[in-house]
Amino acid sequence: MAADTPFAHESPPAVGSAGQPAGGLVAAAAQLTVTRRYERIAAVYDLFNRPMDRGGALARRKRIVGRALGDTLEVGVGTGRNLALYQPGVRLVATDVAPAMLERAARRAAAAPIPVRLERADVQQLPYLDASFETVLATCLFCSVPDPVAGLRELRRVVRPGGRVLLLEHVRPRNLVLGRVADVLSLVTSRLLGPHLNRRTEGNVRAAGLRIVEGRSEGIWRESVAQA
């Protein structure tokens, strides 16, 4: 069930003690580049992700999304592929930086089993008050955020005390050879499609001041439950 409008507003500066703008022309240019990439691939984004879902990502998304409770923020909602996976009782705000992605997410929001409000916002500069959400969730997002630690700090800021940050991310392989392969491939994938294949997201989570209280590791995949 969709909320009043498909997506409500452009993102204003973040509000709150820790919510400082990423700032600077370099940061703004980096984010604009990422946004344009996802605008360009929005029409084929689901097709691009289908093999990954068939390889186990869908089961992982179901598992992590199913843990969301109450007032929930999903950052990087993309085309809305998670919207059908939420459990009853969740009240969802879902954001993305790319309008073309949100347009596709709006179609799925209309059929979602929960109330959904779509908004355009940058995870590095969220337009929400401190401690606004019981659950904050991201799936396969921090591989493409220009400053992932800044984005994760924003998740820490907007989650309530005792609330949970739920993350599903692929990370740099621990194997020495495969790790170097990921480093090389990331030079291509980050420029063409957006994702970096060599992010060390678990370390970034800790650098942002979050504690990983539960984790599941399968190959390059990490399912994490974190708290401030």
C-alpha cells in the first residue's frame, strides 16, 4: 500500500547533531557521478541483478528484510525489490538518490503489503532527525556510496537507542589473489555500473561507530545486525 505520493521531496540538509553535510565540491561531484550512473542503468537494473538473486542474494535479502520492525528506514531502495519482503507491522520510509530508480520503486510500493513512503535522499546526508527509526536497513548499497563511512554514520545517527541497523553487503574477498582480482575489477565496475567489488564494509561499519552484534558470513556476502 503506497503512501500519499510516490516520493515526497528533494533531500534538504541533514538535521541533527551528527548529521553534517558531506560538503565540498569533490564530494558533491562524486555523488552526482554515482547518481547519474544509476539514472542510466535504472531500466536494466532488475535484469542486471537477476543472476545474483538466483545465486542466493534473494534468500539473503528475504532473511535480512524480514527482521525489520516498526518505524523503518530503507536507504538505497533502488527499484523497490525489497518492498514485497517486509513483514506486517512495518511502517517504511524508503530513499534513493536516483529519481529513475524511485519511479520504478513507486510501482512496487503500490502493491507492497505495508505502508511505504518514498523520498529522494542521499544516505551521506539524510533529512531526518536523530533517533527517528527503530530499524534502518540497506542491501547492496555501500559498495557504491562515495563515502561509505559517512553514510554509515548517518545510519547510526537516525536509528533509535536500542534499535538495529540491518545490512546485507558483498565485501572484498579475504583470499589474497581474489582480493587483488576484486581490486582490478572494481576499477571497471565502479565506473560503468557503480559498485566497488573491494569494499571492506565490516571495517567501515566499525569506523562509523557501530557495533556488529550479529553476523552471518557466506563467501563474499555479509549479513550484519549492528547497533550504535
